[in-house]
Amino acid sequence: MTNQAKTYQKYLIKEIKAIPPEYFPNLLQIIRIFRETALFNSRSQQMPDKKQNRYPLRGRPFTYIDLTEPVAVDDWEALQ
């Protein structure tokens, strides 16, 4: 444990000792929620970003064929 961690541990213990015992269940719940949130955030930062390959065709050349040709004419009910 680093010196900084030991210092924070001392401050935390001091703060916990100043809390009345009837609030310990609430404090325990707060600490558990904080730990779960902190661990979740650190895990999500370690996971590779799935959005990196969101647009795999971006920047690739393309060609228009029959640029003015209507698209999906057979799908329009009004034309039938």
C-alpha cells in the first residue's frame, strides 16, 4: 500500500469513527454501491470500444449507377 493510500485510509477510519453506530447500515450500503460503481467504471474503460468499427465503409470510394433511376418503385402501394 502506498503512502498516499495509507493517508486516505487513516482519514476514512477517522471519519467512520465520527459517525454514530446507528448509521452504520446506511454507510455500509453507500460504500458497497460506491465500490460497485467504481469497479464497473474501471471495467468499462478497459473494454475495447465496440463503436470503433461503426462505419467500416467510411472513406472508401463508391460509384453511383443510374443516379436518376427511381428506387424501390415496386414497393409503393400507391403506384399499383
